Amino acid sequence: MKIDPNLIIGAVTGKSPGIRPTAGSGNFEDILSGVQKADTKETPSVQSIQQMSQLNPCKVTALTMSEQAIDMLDAYSKALLDPDCSLKSLAPMVDDLDGMKTKLLEASSFLSDDDPLKGIMSETASTLLGEVMRFKRGDLTG
């Protein structure tokens, strides 16, 4: 492939009937400066930064704990499917699930009753409790 040394970047115009060059287009430096100006206009404002700093730490903690609990349930379900995993190796996981249930219930007590996150946390804690009870009852031995 031969490259023409006299070729000027931006000098090529669109040949398609729907593409028309706009005023000022064709010069790479002009286009770049226009993009840079647009980027500086989109920087976060002081108001949006203040809104982000006013996040409720209780909600952040609750959301993080809910995510951890769901991850623990996912790991537990994968361990249940593993035929090489014994009940002895599942026991520490069940104890961790029980501890996470308690933490979830404590963290959800700081949220309002109409908060949807509290409902999610309650359902997750119920699922954790169900798995703990199922293990301790001996449902997995049969």
C-alpha cells in the first residue's frame, strides 16, 4: 500500500449523498479542540459532587452486605452441586451463612420500612435462614 505524502488529514470529504461537511470541518485540530471543549463542559458540577457525598452510609453498607450475602449463597449452591464436597466441608460455610443472616438483619434495622432495599435484605436473610435450617435438620444427608 502506498501512502501519499501530500495527503492532508481532514482534506477528504464524504462522497456519500447523505454526508456533507459542516462549516469548520476538515481540520483535525479544530475538531479536536471542539471535542475537548465539549468534554470540559461535561465535568461534574459542584452540585452533583455534593449529592454524591451525601449518600446514606447505612444504605451503602446494607447494599454491600446484601451483595456479599448473595455471593455467599451462590458459592454455597455451587458447593452443594459439587459431588466431591462433603458435609464437613459445608459446615463452615453454613456457619458463615448464619453469621451473615444476623448481620443483614442488624443492617436492615437502620433502613425505613418503605425502602425497597430493606425488602431485599429481608428476603435474603430468609433465604440464608432457610439454608441454615435445612443443613442443621439433616435434609442434605439423604
